[in-house]
Amino acid sequence: MGENGKGRGMSVDDIGNHMSPEEVERYSLGELSDAESALFDEHLLICDSCRVAVEASDAYVQAMRAAAGKIRSKIDTKAGVASGK
């Protein structure tokens, strides 16, 4: 994973390495392959620090998605008023 320094995808050898901040973000956004996600899931079973990082990232992603939804709703409402709908 992040600390292997090899710049390659994850492998079974990476299960004991910590996730990089970029990998945590990709995990939270659901942008990993099924194989990468499975490795992360396994790593999270044994690593409290990565689990905490993922929980924080998940909370951030959820908050940003909620905020984006509110903004879209306001834009849609204003667009509807402006068009006379």
C-alpha cells in the first residue's frame, strides 16, 4: 500500500503496510478495484490507525456529498423560479 514506496498497485504483500492519505481517500470514494478494496478491508481488520483514518475520511466524504446535495437543491429551486416553473 502507501508505504511500500514502489509506486505500484497493492498486493498481498502490502497488507501490513499503512494506507497513504491518497489511498484512504480513494477507498472512501469507492474508487478502488474490488481486489484493492478487499486488501484494504483485510488491512483494516488489523490496523487501528488506518481504520481511524478511513472513518475520518468517510465522514468528510459524507459531509461533502450532503453539502453538494443542498447546493444542487438550491440551484434547482432557483432555476425553477427563474424559469417560471
